[in-house]
Amino acid sequence: MRQSSRARIAGGFEHVPHTWRRGRQARRRRRGALLFALLLGAAAPAGAELAPGTAGAPGATRITAEAVSTFMELARRQEAAMLRGDHARAAELAGDMVVTLISAYPAVFTPRGELTPAARRRPPDVARLLADAEERLGLAATRLGDYATAAEAFARAQLLAEAFGPQPPAIVAEKAKRVGYAYSAAGRPVEAEMWLRRAASAAMLAPGTPDTAALGARRELAQFLIDLGRAAEAEQILLDNLSALARAALPDRAETAAQLETLALAYRAEGAHRAAADVLERAVALSRQPGGAPGPRTAGLLSALAAAQQAAGDYAAAEASWRESLRATSVAGGARDPVYAMRLKGLTEVLRTRAESESRPPAIDLFGFGGTDELEDIEEPIGR
């Protein structure tokens, strides 16, 4: 099941209060040390040239005690707002944090929060504080559904972080992917594609060494291209990914199944429903546990397989897949699973279509336990 825009953008921050509590003390210590050094004009290493705007540099704008006090108080209140779920207030306070730093360091930051040309040569530590403030703004804006603001804030935060030197590719990939999703949710596909391609590039390791995270980033780029109506481009990316997985000494079954599932979406977007069903059959097989028992993703893949088979006109196979999907759903989450009714409705639809094609009354035997019920008899509980 695909995640919501908010979940995908937030990444690991779906449970924001828990996440903020867990790292709050460490963040406060780091922020306090940086602010203390900036306030006192901490000495640079011998022979080092201080960047313009750094405390102690010629012509610098030293951050004042008042600015330090204001920033720390804003940070404290912003954290509190996030913890109590007041995301509108949290976004407002994060914006105030950004303005406070930009105003205190005009020699370091442009009015848009970017590093000045001189500061880019040797970014001062205050840029890390601004990146943190932008990150906070992005998270709060995501919670509000203001994806345009979130995208811009996340992008500025990442560019500031990268100014200090290369970051681990996995971190760059995750942060760039989040920016891309935010731009996508904001209805800006050009920027979204640029950042998602950047995420995929950052995640790729040495040639010939398929990496699950790297291939996952490329898969998500392919999904985005499918959504844009560029299924042929997505298909090529996915086929390359599957080739890389096949060459691995120990192929990742879960990632291979995910790649096949996305490839099926590309095929279906192109009207190749039979080809989609073929690759989904492979994905279902990979999703099963040893011995053939359903895995966590089996029920969902069976539903996708049933839909592809139905679109291809193979109603008997679609009926069998829907039935097995319902069995797998009952094993995974029981009949109270929120998607259970949706899959049950999928079965009723294929039964109706099959009955019409065979000129007979529709009937259903849900789990093969014997007995049939008229289709109309089961549609009422579906709607409840």
C-alpha cells in the first residue's frame, strides 16, 4: 500500500512527539555549544582564515547576546509546540528562528537564507543552526499539509548541510527524496523529479554492487515517472534494477518483489495487463515465507495480481487470486482489516463480470468452505 504524502515526506518523523523527545537533549547540547562559541567568538585554529560573518572575523557581524537569547527561547517554544501537536504555532516559531539568524548574520546569509558567495568558501557554524531551523520549519509545514513551504525549507536545509562537505550518500538520498516528495505533493513535478533523481544518484554505490537502498531510491523515482505518465522511462529503470538484483550474490527477495510490483504498474499504465500479471505472479512467489505461507506483503500483491488478471480478461484466475488475497488478509489482520472490505468488493466485481460473460446468476463462495450466497446478500455488509 502506498504511503500518504505526509508519511513519505516526514520519513522517520511520523511519530513526531516520540522522535523529538528521544533526541531533544542531544540537540540542545549541540545547539548550546554552537551558540556559546558564536557568542564568545571562539578562537579559530592557528593560521585559519575566518569566513566573513563569523564571530571574530574582520568586518563580521558578531551574534549578540540578545540574538542568542531570542534564538534559544524560540527553539524551546518551537519544540514544545511540536510536542503538543500545535503545528501551526511550531511552523510560525521555526520561521522566527530562521529570521533571527538571517538578521543577525547579514554577511553570511542572503535574505533568502542562502550562503553568501564569501561564506560558501568556508561556511561558519551558524549555518548549521539555520539548517536545523529550516528542518523544523519543513517538518511543521508537512504536518499542516503546506507542502510548498515544506519543500523549500527542506531544500534549503539540505543545501546548507552540504556546504560543510560531502555527506554519507545514504543521508543525502533520504533527505533529497524527502524534498522530492514534498515538491511532488506541492504540485511542482519539475523540482520533484530533479530531487528524486538526485536521491537516486546519491544512493548508488560502486558499479556492479547492487544496494537495496540505492535500488529502492531508483524504484521510487520510477514510481514518480509512472505518476507523470512516463511509464516507458520507468520501465527501463525498473528492468535495469531487476538485472542488478539478479546479479547479486544474495538477491534481496523483498526488494525484488517491490521492483516487480512497480514494474507491473508501468505495464498496466501502458495497457499491458497480461505482462503485469506475469511479473506480479513472480512478486507473489517472492513474498511468501518458507513453506509457502503468506508474508506481510502477500495479500496486497495478490490483490494487485487479481486486478491485473481481471483487466486482462482472465476472470477465473482473478477470482482465485482475490480468494487467496482474502485468506491472506484474514491471516494477517482478520476480517476487521480496513482493506478487507475493499478486497471483498474486488471479488464480488470479478464474480459479477464472470457471471455476465457466462450468462449465469452471480454467486459467491468466499473461502471455499461450501455453500453459496447471492451476490446481493453480501454487498450490504460491505457498505457498513
